[in-house]
Amino acid sequence: MILVPCPNCGPRNSSDLRNTGEVVPRPDAATASLSEWRSYLYLRDNPAGWVTETWYCRSGCRTYFTIERNTATNEVRGLERT
Amino acid sequence: MSPRRIPSRPGELIDRSTTVSFTWNGRAFTGHQGDTIASALAAAGVEIFSRSMKYHRRRGIFSANHWDPNLSVQVGDEPNVRAGSRRLLEGMQVSAQNVWPSLRFDLGTANQLVGRFLSAGFYYKTFMRPQFLWHSLYQRILRKFAPGGRIHWNTSTHGAYDKRYAHPDVLIAGGGPAGMAAALSAAEAGATVMLVEQEPELGGHLRWGANDDLEVLADLRSAVEASPGIEVLVDSTVSGRYDHNWIAINQRSHPLAPERLIKARAGSLVVAPGLIERPYVFAGNDTPGVMLAGAVRRLTNLWAVRPGDRAVVLTASSEGDSAVADLESAGVEIVEVLDARSGADIVKVDGRGRVRKVHLGDGRTLAADLVVTATGWTAPTSLLNMAGDRPVYDPVAARYFPHALPDNVLATGGITGDGSIAELLAHGRETGELAAARALRIRHDVLTTTARSTSPKGPRPETVPDDRIPLRRVPHPECYRSSTHGLVDFSEDISSKDLMQAASEGFDSIELMKRYTTVTMGPSQGKLETVNAASVLAEARQVDMADVGTTVWRPPFSPISLGALAGRIFEPVRRSALQDWHEANGAVNLLAGQWVRPDRYGDPMAEALNVRNNVGLIDVTPLGKLDLRGPDVPKLLELVYVNRWQKLKVGRVRYGAMVGEDGVVSDDGVTGRLAKDHYLMTTTSSGAGAVWEMLEDWLQTYRSDWEVHVTPVTGGLTSINVAGPRSRDLLERLVGGVDLSADAFPYFSVRTGTVAGVADCIIWRIGFTGELSYELHVPSGHALHVWESLLATGSDLGAAPFGVEAQRILRLEKGHYIVGQDTDGLSKAPTAGLAGLVKLDKEDTVGLPELRAAFDRTDLPVLVGLQPDDPTVVPEEACQIVAGDSNEILGRVTSSRMSPTLGRSICLAQVDPKLAAAGTSVTVKLVDGSRITATVQEHHAHLDPEGERQRV
Amino acid sequence: MSRHGYRYSAGKLLKHGVTRGDWPRMWSKPERRDSYDVVIVGGGLHGLATAYYLAKNHGITNVAVVDKGYLGGGGSGRNTAIVRSNYLTPEGVAFYDRSLQLYNTMASDLNLNVMLSRRGHLTLAHTDSALRTMTWRAEVNKLLDIDSSVIDPEEVKRLTPSLDVSSDTRYPILGALYHPPGGIVRHDAVVWGYARAADHLGVHLLQDTEVLDISCSGGDGPDGKGPGGRVTGVRTSRGDISAPVVVNCTAGWASLISNMAGVPLAITTHPLQAAVTEPCKVFLPTVVVSGSLHVYVSQTDRGELVFGASVDPIGTYRVNGTLEFTEELAGHVLELMPGISKMRLMRQWSGLCDMTPDYSPIMGFTAVDGYLVDVGWGTYGFKAGPVAGETMAETIATGRTADLIASFGIERFTEGDLVGEKGAAAVGH
């Protein structure tokens, strides 16, 4: 059970939150080509290392925020409210 | 009764003034409080406790502790109880496992006769032909030989267990001298300490030590007891260390629960489990009467049991010397002490039920009934492995040592080195100080980063360097195997010869060897076996031990019951404010996602007809409801729904459908505008949470400049649908402040008014059932009053409740699809018939590019109304639509019911686009295999496609 | 004799028992060559099966299987060894049914008893919508000649008496999808069987050989990688190997290996955890799966209960497991079988699963000539191992995508033609 630092609630058990995966910039829906759109939908960097990802403080303040987590060690650093 | 009990010992744990009665294989026995099951039986002269897994060899006490591979017994309905550590309780019904028909006479011993053919992995090489015999016979026989106790699956303790959270600064795994010293110094440094000991009392090996050890122990215990900062948990095991120092502790002997799982977020973890004695491999080493030095020391000193009469002792360390002293004081004749350090050896033991003769390396044979070995130690590094460490083998000390630990994990005591009691205590103290310093710094950091907590007191504690003086590593011979082959894994009946064979067959990495032979896969998970297995592999490959490695130790440290892991039962259901009424009035319930709801009160067909003819009431509270406020709500609706929302007027309601970014239909519902900047959105019951989170995501992540506030009100408002041609008549009697006439309150409108005297009820006029109907959203505290008033006031109108089943009939007659039933994980907007709804010319909407792409396609399945040609046949939901007599799949029935209104069967179906035209005849294959024909309808709605009934 | 060298049999067991003679090695320790016709990355079930069928069915034997660790050390040795073919989509059913056929004949084909136990597979339904999905699967299955049907709670109880089928539970058992041919296999034996057979046909099994890079030329990306390029070989921890064909048969590291060729994948890697109890006398005759409760369980011939669940909610390459997995697992298992509350969990472990958006694999050719993938196996790679090997071998040997894997191509994510298994596969064991 890793600790996730919520900007409002402080470090919380990860089960109090929901991980929504690595941050992928959303293309402009009006102008994006289908292939750009599908890259956004499906392709992921999926690195074995540091990744910027979004969490939702589901059982707490209900804030979406991003942190950096190392997927090889589950080490967590940095936080930023989105 | 206790022929092997000896006079009182200074450190004995038994209370001789007590008598505890129990049975063993049906026979009555007694012991004392403080006895283990095994010590009480051993005192009574019992020598055979179990039969081995494969060959059903007789087995006796070997290590006399939790890890003893021979002491798994059944106690009542509990299998695999460790008789070596489980304390005796009055009335225990203890029996041997893995025996048939009895422990004394076991037919499984026949396997010994063919043992030479049952080498490692033998089953992979035979039983292949004829194939049917493998499936019908061989496999069944193999399964009969499964070891272990019996499950009594008609009794259950599920839910009787408990859990607890803890946040100690320092958590210490192991209550021996080093662990106790660490606890004391950490507490002195200001840390909160949790000291966890697997045995029922603190002390570790001091407990079976000499008088000076006992004195040290007494001092330590009273110091620990006197320290307010230390919480002591005995008979408790630290069973796992997980990321971010999340620690699992299995607490047994809790007064209120059979076991309790404590989950601790520890600042620092101190690992101080001591050492586990390693068996010696030689022919006959599993014969009853062959014991580890620790076993005889525990038996004599803790339980005052004489483990034998004539002993041969093989020793490579001071532990053997201590055992000799203990045995002598217990009146055991020492036949010979063999010093392995000067080359003495045991090559073989004879005897079946008990050791008779001992063959020595020098060719001599001695008569004895007890063989004691003290040939080395295994460092139980499990918790360190779980923290990412890969311990390193030291050939000089002949064991593994910790290598690289994260900052928040420290080790002390025997696992890190050797020393006198004083040296162990000193190391423990220094470790406790270091652990406290690190933990207090971590605590400070957590408080600093916790937004709402009070600020930490004082400055950030300094980093303390690890300048502990390491414990020595006393040289120890690498004493693993004699010149003969013997058992390496007692639980699995795996010999050194089996391992050699596996290596020669190519299974020459420790992991492959383990998988092929099953060595270390038994209940103790290698605590006794791992290092010996590695040594045999090193020997087979003729490489150094250090190059072989070990298998990875995984959680739990010792097995933990499923009941303890599960804890109390937290499987709640959601109930509407009316659910008690429903149940009191004959409702048959249905579990739907998180909710329990009335499926029906009586005959659902009659309930449906009552809606068509009179007026019915249904509790639709599980419908997701989101209160939306702010000037930018229209923008949000425009974004998340596929249709237009900018022009929705106050007092109007609109249907909307949602798709995901991938264009797949995800949810639907109606949303009404209650006031200028105030909307109420409804969602599907199952989608309520997901839609809410999705709205928040948009508002926080991508559109943070929009002013919208979302509040979920699903449970706060109880929703009652009043449906049927007489619904307006009914409501007119109870509604205040709202003109219900058709012109003033048209279809797809919303008003706020009073219902049965309850103010602020939201009323919208919509029609899932296809009838004139009103949906009331009532503050839940008043819901029962409103519900009962409606029924009472409308009795002359035929007002009656209806359940989910009637609603399903009604909505299918009307042809309303249900997201997730009539659509699936691939259904895009065109499939659901949303062509008229979707607006593709928006600047942005969720899934816009996929929506556009979907409407360019002609191959997507189409949802259609379908009627079997034989009106009496109702195809089961999920029946497949096929091409004539072939098995080619062209669609499926997604919903079906018998329509009481139409007197015929009706369906919705997803079909291949080439079958979608009205009037097309399709073939439906029923579950029973028969095929029927059915005709595609012009509309989804089987009844009133123009909607005249609901617009009156 | 030809395919296996030394044949195993009851007679041989007798002979070795009497003479106490040594058994020969199951596979050799070959000298690495500088070039091969095909290099397969990943010495698990998929890689070994691909190598075996390349050699056996197509006569392509100048093949190396390279693995950074030991054979079968990844998902092949960590899964819960369930096999079945009662999938939801016709393409899924056809594919997995071929796999089950290969499992059925595997013992004699590979001359190694893989301990296939066709004990029956129950997927429990706790809601009427789950029951509808079970009917959907059963009806598709029947049309494709798969033995599969929906049974009622009484029949469930008859087949598996330890299940609580009473109606007043939180998750009542309303019925089940029953698939008699489904069951379990000894997973390691499958790996060894393919390894032994492939080795004998001349395939080189190179253990402890880590692939550090895939060499390419002519591609759009850096170093000639990426679309439009072609593969020239691999760089390994034990030296360079040239090869015109490189096949990515890894699981857990598929994205990382594929990036070496400049081919990004629609994958996120999640741990899948499993656990095993201490042995008890056999009482559970079938494989039991509950999708709503995210759990599956079977009892081994050794008496242990083997449990699995759905993948962890947090993507990570870490395989040290979590406590919450065991807590949820135990809670859910006891909802189904309250009577086993005193059984003890003995070990938990974890493997890596490469999850794709549609719970279906990514197989076949890519935009880099000579670089093929057999990845994205999510939680069902073990069931598919034999047929994946057979179809990948066919695809490599003929230069044409095998029919059975046509819908699993990498291009479906750009073309938007996802496979419809997701509904049934969320906990699809």
C-alpha cells in the first residue's frame, strides 16, 4: 500500500485514491486527425522508471492531481495540483 | 501419564498446578498450561506425530517450534496446526494428518516400497498413455495423496476476525535480546515503538538459556514493561513488509477475535528475527529421534521434557555444547559428542519408529535413541527480501547476511552477526537509536507535507549516520551434507539425491530446481530447507554457494488464515429510504450493483398492466443524480453529452447520451434546468459514480476556468416515478404550487413544488414506461411520507407499487434501450440509434473524432425492435441471431419479455446492418437449440411509437 | 523418438529406478552462434512454443530463443495455469479452442506429462446482468461447437459442494457458465516440454542472455528504427546476434523491447497477483471463477488452493506484491466459500501483465520489416501459449498473417477496430 501525497489531504493510502494513469495531452477534438486521436486514446509510454501520472482523491477531497512515480520502485516525488 | 516429564526447570513455561485435558487421535491426554500440543504429547511419551507427504514415513519432533516440518496436526476443524508452537487449550481434539487408516498403520507407506521409482518429477515422465487413464484414474490417485489436514466447509469463522491500523515510529520484528534492546533505546529516544514477537512470550533464545541468560531476560522484560512508549505484541507475527513500510502483523490470541490483522505504517522497521537452525543432510535424518540442538534445548528447558534416553550429538558450534549440558542435566545419557569442526560425522541412522543405531563417519556404530545436530544456521531474511534486499552468502560464517537495505529498514541481532549477549544488546540498542532518529525525521517530513495537520514541533531532526559497530561473524564450518544422501525438504520428502538428479537433468538454477522438485514449496516455504538446497546445487554444479543464489522469499513470513486476512465482513448494500417499506410489503428483492431493490411485489405482469391502465409507483432512487450549479453548466453539458444543450430553457428537461473518448456509448439520462444556473442531471444507476468523477475530471483538469459546482444527490433525493394514465389525477390531489395541466406542464418539463406537504420536491414529466408519468425527487427524510400518501390518496385510482421487473417490461414495450444491456463495450452511437441526437458540428465534445468516424461506417451493428413470428415464444436474452440453418452469427437478442399489453413476445436485438431494415426476417437460435424466425420492426418501440400516450 | 531424443515412459521410469542410472539433460547448453534465421526474445511459453512450431511444422531450426533469466521465469511460471476456450467473440473462441486442442495432445506430442486436468470450469454469475453475459458466451460457444452452458445454482452446488449457493448472501450465486473441458495444467511442465522438444530439433535456448537493443536500418526514427525500417539483429549482454527476423515474445517488458525497434505499443503494464494456501485434502473439484468478486480458485493435485484476481489497479513494474491484494482476495473467497476461513495463505507472488485497451493480444507483423510481436497478453497468455506459438510460427514461415490471429493485428488501434472481448475478460480466468 503506497502512500500518495494529496495536495489537500497529505499522504494517504493509495486505496483512498484512484490512479487514472499516465498523463497524455488531449489533442484538439475539432481538428485532431483520427491517428492523432487514437494515439491519445491507446498509445502509452509505459516506461520502467519515472512517469507523470494523475490521481483522484476519491475518498478525500476529490481533487485530481499529478505526481511523479517511479514504476520500477514505486518511489513517489513531487506533486502538482492540476 | 507423563513418563518423560522431568523435575522443574528454572525457565520452564508450564504451570504444574494446572491440568489441561485434550485428545490425540481420539485418546485422552493431559498437559499443563504453557505446554505446546507437541510438548504435552512428548511428555506423555508420544514419539510419532505425522506421516511424511510422499512416502508416509513416520515423523517425530524435529525442531520443536513453529517451523517444525513434522508437527502439523488437525485440531477440530482447523487443519495444519503447528503443534510445535500452538499452546495447549482445554478440550482440544488433536489428530494426525495425512494418514490412512491411522497414524500407526498407514497404507501410504506402500509408497516407500516403490520410492526408488518416484524420483523428482517422476510424474512428468509417465502416466501419458493411454490418455484416458490419466484423466480417469491416475490423476485421481495422485489427488488422493495430497497432504494436509481436512477442511470442514460446513463450519465457518468468516467475519469473526478483526483488523487494526497502527502508526508506530519504530516497529520491531522479533522480541529476542537485540529486539528488546532496540525497543528500549528507540523508546528512550522519543519514538513510539511496537515490539512484535512470534512466540507467546518475549525473550527469544534467552528463554531456554542458562541462569545468567534468564536473569538478563528478566531485567529486559521488566524494562520493556516499564517503558510507556513500547507496545508489546506477543504470539504475533510480522508477516509482510510492503512498499512505503506498510507492515502486516498477524496477531493471534487476541481476546475478542480468533486472529487480528494489524496494518502498520512504520517509520522504521527493525528486523530482528534471530536465526533458524539448519538441519543436517544424511541418510535417515528424518527418523524420529533425530532432532536439532534447539529442539532438545527447548524441550528440556521450556517444557521439562526429556527428549530421549541415549544421545549422540553432532556439533559444529557452541549451540551443540549447550545442548549437551542441557541433556545431561535432564538425565539423558550422552553416548558420544561428535565435533564436526574436527571432522567427525554421522553418515546414517537406522530405525523406523525411533532412532536405534547411529553410523559414524569413522566407521563405528553406536546405539542411541536420540541424535542431536548443531550444524549451522539459516538467516530468515524474508522481511529483508521483501524490502528489496538480496542477502549475500559468507562462506566463512556459512550463512547469508543482509546486504543493502533501504533507509527505513534496519536489521539487528543474530541475522546480522554473532556475539555475546552483551554484544547483541549493544547492537540492538544502537539500532534502536538509529531507527528512532530516522523515524522521527520521517514523521517530521510527513507532518510538513500534510496540508491540514498542525505543524511539527521543533526543527527537522538531523540525519544520523549509521556508525553502529557491526556484530562479528564467527567462523563456522560449511556443514551441509554428510557423505550420504538424506532429506533436504522434510515437508516435501525431497532428498539431496533428488536435487542432484534435477541438476543433472538441466534444472541447474535454483529457481528451476525448486519448480521441478518442489523443494522449499511446503508450508515453511524454505525456512529450514533453502540453504541446504542451495548447497546441494552448488555441489552438483561444482561452484561456490555464493554463485548459486537462493529463491526469493515472499510474504507471508508464516502462513496466515484467510479469515484473518478477510477480517470483518464489509460488503454493504445501499438501501433507499423506502426499502424498509418495500420489504414490509412483500417485495422480492433484487441486488443491482450496490443497491438492493424490489424486483416485484406480486405478479410483475399485473404490475405492468396496472401502469398501463391505472397508475403505478416505483422507487427509482438508485438513478444517479447530480446537482449542477453555475453559469457554465450548459458548456459542461454540451461537452459531455453528444447532443446540444445551450438552448435548454428553465423548466425544461432533455434526454442526453454520453460516449467515452473512444466513441462507445457509456451512459444516458435526462437533465433538467431548474433555474437559471441550476440543473439536475440523472445518470444510470451503475454509472452514477463514474459520471460524477468524469465531470470533476473535466472541470478540474481541462476546463478549470469554468464555473460549475457538482454535488451528488443520489441518496439525498428519493426518486419516485408515478406512471400511468391516472398519474396526473393522483398528483393533482397532492401537489401544491404547480399547475399540472398538460399545457402548463408539458412533456419533458420540470417544476419544483410541494408534494403531500413536503416542500422543494422536484417534479419532472418524463416517460421511461411510455405512459403519462411524473418523476418526483423528494428529500429522503420525507420520502416515506410522500410514498405512503401517494398510495393512500390514490387507492381509488388503482395506485399500486411496481418493481424493477414490471419496469423492464414497460420500457421494452416502449423500446427504450438500456446502456450496458442493449449496448456493449463496442457499441458506438449509431448502433444505439442515436443518429438523430448526435451533433457532429460542435467545437468539442467527448469522443468527437470517434463519433465522426462512427457515422462514416456502414458495418456497425444496429439495434432494432424484433418480434418473434410465434408470439408465444420469448427468446432468452443473449440468444444469437444466425444465418438460417448455419452457425454464422449475425446478431443477438439483447432484451426480451412477454408483453402483457400486446399479448406477445417482444425484443430488442443488435443485428448486422444488412438485417436492419424493417420487415427483415431473421433466425433466432434459442438456448435449447431450436431455431425460430422473427421479424425486424420499424421502431424500437413495440407500443405507441409516436408517443401519444405520454403526451396527453 | 525423433523429436525428443530420449523418450520418457513408465518403462524408462522402471529402468531408472532399478539401475539408479542418471536421466539425460532435458535440454542442452548450446554455443551461441553469431547469426540465426530467427531470434525470439523471451524464453517463456510463447517464445518456446513459437520456436518449437517453427522447427517442427516449418523446418526452420536455425533459431535462438534468448532470455535474460531462466526459462519460464516470467508469466509462464507465475500464472494460475487455467485453460479454457469459452470466450465471448467468435475469433476469441476459435483461437483459444485451437489452444485447448494443442493442450489436449501436448503430453504425447511433447512426450512430457503436462498434467492437464480437464476438471470443469465454472464462471459464477451473481447478478442478472452477469447471467445474461454468461448466456451470451454459452450461446456463442455452442454455435462454435464448444462444450459450454449456463447451469443453475443446484447444479453448481452438485459440482462444487463447498460453494455457498444460498440466496441470502451479499453475492448470491444465480447460476454459472459451465465449461467441462476447462481446467488446469502444470504450467512449468508446459515450458519444459516445449524447451526440451525445441532443443532437440536444433533450436538454441540461450538463458541469462539479456537483449539490450534491437538493431534496425532504414527506419524513420533514430538509428534507423521505426516504421519503414527493417531489423538486422539484436545486441545482447553476451554479444551481438544478427538475424533478419526478431520476434518479441515478452510479457511485462513488451513495451520496453518494442521501443528498441521504434514500435510503440498500446500497452500499460500492471502486476497480476496470485497466492497459494497450505495444502489440505482435496475438496474442490472444479475451477471456480467469479468476475464480480474478482477472484478465481482451483485446488492443485498437491492440495493447495491457488488463487488469482484481476490485475492491480496501479500500473507498475514492481512484482513484490501488496497486502491489500490478499485482504480483498480472502474476503471475496470467503464470501463464496465461508467454510475455508481457517485455511492459511502460504505464499503470494506477482507477475507482470501487459494490458491492451481491448483485452486482446497484439500479434503479427509491424511497420518494421522483420520485427514481429506476440505481446499484450494481459492475463490470459498461458491459455494461448500453444496456439500463439503455432500461429506465430506460421506467420513467420509463410510471410502471411495466420488466419486465426488476423483480428489481433497492431493496426487495429489506428483503424479503430478493437476486439470485443473486454466485456467478458475483465476477470477472464
